[in-house]
Amino acid sequence: MKGFFKFIVSLFALFGAAVGALAIFDKVKNKNRIKGDYLECETIDCENEIE
């Protein structure tokens, strides 16, 4: 029974490590992306495209 619990805990540890690595990869890959709303448009033509 102890072997089964060790196996389950090791699976959770591997899953947690994989999720953490993906989160770090996403953070590094997208560190320059725009946060929040869309950029404001300063041209007259752009106002028609937004609506």
C-alpha cells in the first residue's frame, strides 16, 4: 500500500513540475505582449473598423 501512495504522490509531483515549467515558458515567451484592452486608434479610418 505504501508503494501505491508513493506512486500517486510521484505522479502528482511530475504533473506539478510540468505545469510549472509550462507556466514559466509562457511567461518568458509572452513577456512583451500587450496587457489590458486593445490599443487606442488615432486615425479616422480606424474608428469605423472598431465598431
